[in-house]
Amino acid sequence: VVLQNVFNLIYGPNETDFKGNKALCYDIKINFRFYHLGGNNVNFFLKKYRGTVDVSVIDEENVILYDYNPQEFIYTRIRKGMEHRNATKYPIVFQLNTHNKAVQVIIVRQNVAKEWLRRRKLTDGSNICILHSIGRCGSTLFANILSQTEQFHVYSEPFPLTRLGFTLGQESGTTPMDSPENLDLIRTVFLLLCKREDERYFIKSPVVFTGHLINLIHKALPQVKELFLHRALTNVLPSFQKLLGTLRFYGLTRIAFDLIPMKYRNIWKKIEAETDSVYKRAAFLILVQMHPYYLECQAGRTMRAYSFESIVRNKEAFCRDLFSYLDINQKLLPQALSAFSIDSQEGLPLSKKILGQYPKVVLSDEERRWVQSVAQNMFGIELRLEDLFATNFPQSYTVGN
């Protein structure tokens, strides 16, 4: 940070650079590649100010929305030839590659970016499909299935949506989440990500702290299509622990409660004294991800859900149903089915080979009964006791329905 301040004093920008419909462009001199320390953060770059460029630069193919703050949208330009939307090659988060492969940082004031969008007259979301999930439930496989059809640009867990989840959750105690300002921000973030109105986009939403976006996105973009993916919690919880490791898994469950919406924090306060198990704490956070979908179904919204169990039970039937729902040509089924023969996380710490080396964790009978009771009494969600599978999601697909 000190070195960056020195660079800014020497190279700028100056006050006049912030005026007009311009963007500020910085060359990245050192990329510290510390993404793993906390996601996107421009402080992980040492930047040299280059000058102003026209705001239309954000329409270029290799200029990607990276993050935002209350005043600005932050973009990175990635190296030419780097395909950030290839879900097969980059299965975790496309934003990780927009960080590690970044060569420039471009900063645009929010009002300038919004004016640019108004001139573009972009869509109401009809070209966007979003997959919400509880995590560790086949969402990367889901994204790879659609990537194989080449009918969508596939974005896997873009960080600006994580930022949206954090921001709206933290501020929910003082600002209604569906305030006009929040809905305008949601619309802007999605349209800056999905900037080609004549192309289709599939977004695999980040899996932590973003469940409440389910209740909001359709209010900002009425024609967007949303899907929900879930799985038996007795498989999800141990999988998260294997992925994160015991210490990080425990740490996540300790810090998470300041980031969820206020109504869920209030529920947590009522039951916190009962949570003597890290799995109980984690299960509560997953229920917070599930509950917004349940509420949307109760409100009468048409929003398809799939379970990991239904996907693997009959792969072709699932793909046919998904293709019908998303208006994809059924002739592309062979390409979609090929995704099942690939470990979507191969070569990564999340691969089946690596995670399979960890001992299987089994929830105790008492832990399962507690999770089932909280789900029913606090959230209205019915979970099957033996595997904690949700049984009352009214629009959930099952093979043959």
C-alpha cells in the first residue's frame, strides 16, 4: 500500500482525470497473486497510472468486471488469448483468472457506467440464466454440461456477485434489501457482466452468502431465468469440510454470521446456545442458502429446482428436462452428456481423487435430528432424517415428472 501511494504521487491521477465520461487506466507492474487471501482486492496489484480512456473500453471482450465499491466499478484487462468463460478449463471461479492473468486495472465511476448502460439500452435479463445452489452439490458439473453445448457464455462464481451478497446482507439491518437503490445496483452489476444483449449467459452463482439474491434478482431483471440446485446435507457438510480443511471450515462457521441478512441473524440468536457442533453451525448457514428458494416457491414464482441425486439417477432424462426448460436444441444432448465422463475439478484440490483420500465424516443421530428440527421449525423446510434431503421443494424436478 505504501509503495502504491508513492506511485500515485509520482504518476497520478490528478483531479481533472476524474471529470467527464472517462475511465482511469492503470498498468499492473506487479501482480502479487494473493487471491487466496480474500478474493478480489486491487491492493494485491502494484499499479502505474497510464491515463484516461473512453468509458466504452468496458465493452471490450477482454475487459472484465472485477469488483466494485460504493463509488466505482473496477475492471481488469486480462491477457489476450485468455478465455475466462471456459467452464471446462477454469471450473472454480472465472474471477480467479481475471485476477491472476490481469495486465491492467480500469476504474469507472458508478454514475458513468450506469449512463453508459442507459445509452446501450440493454435487456431486461431474458438472455441470462442463473444457477443458485447450496454448494458441493454438482454446480460445477451443471455449468460444464451447459458449457459443452456452446449455447451460453458460462461464468463460474463471478466475484461481483459475492460482493453483492456481502453488501446486501450486511446492510439489511438498516436498508431494505429490495430498496430501489439495491435493485438498481443488482441490475447494473448483472448487465455489466453480461454485456452482449444478443448472446446468452449462464452464471453459476457463488455458493456462500448469496442465497438472498434469489428474492431480489427477478425484481431487478424481470425476465431472467433462475434455477436452484440442492443435495442431501449429510453429503454436503462433510464435502465442505474436506474442501476447506478442519480449521478453515470451523473459521468460516465462526465469522459468517455478520454477513447473512438480519432476519437470519435474529433466528441464529435464538438457537446459538444449542450449536455445540461445527456441523450444526454449517447446516444453519446452508439452510440460509436454501430458504430464499423455498420462499419464492411459496410466493408462486416459477423457479425450477434440481437435486444432485436426480441428476445422477438418470443423466439423459435430466439433460432433456433442462434443455426443454432453457430452450436448448435436444440434438446437443451428446455434447452435454460428455460432461459426466469428466471430473469437473480434475487437477485441482477439489478433484474426486484428492477429496476421496480424506476419511468419510458421518453426522451423529443427534446432529441430524437437530438440523431436521431447525429446518422445520425455523425455516419451514422438511428434511428427511436419514440424509437430510429436502422433501418439500414444490418445483423440484424428479426423474420422470
